[in-house]
Amino acid sequence: MNNSQLYLSIGIPSILIVLAWISNRSDVIALRAEMVQLRKDMAAYMTQLRKDIHNDMTQLRDSIHRDMISLHERVAIVETRQLPS
């Protein structure tokens, strides 16, 4: 085995290993970027969901308040009709 064969037998696998490492590294970087974007999207979704829930709860509270006022008014009317003359 001469020197060029030795260099090729060591060099080619080494180059392939380095190329595979670089390729995997770029995949990891791309995956990390996707994860960062996913976190941003989820944060925006959760913020919007909180706002929607808050609005729904406010509307429900207002509706219950209106119903209670209406009920109190009806009870007052019934009570005034039942008072002895």
C-alpha cells in the first residue's frame, strides 16, 4: 500500500463524516428555527384565547346581571300586587 492509497483510505471516510456532520448540523439549525416559530405561534394563540375567554366571561357576567335585575323587577311587581289594600 503506497501513501496515496493510505491517504485516500483515511481521507475519504473522514470527509464523508465531516459532510454528514455539517448536513446534520444544518438540519438541527432548521429544526431549532421551526421550534422557535412554533413557540411564537403558540404564544400568540394562547394570548388570543385568553382574550376570547375574557370577552366571553364578560358577556356572560353582563347577561347574568341583566337577568338578575329583570328578576328583581318582576319580584317587586309581584310583591306590590300582593300587598293588602
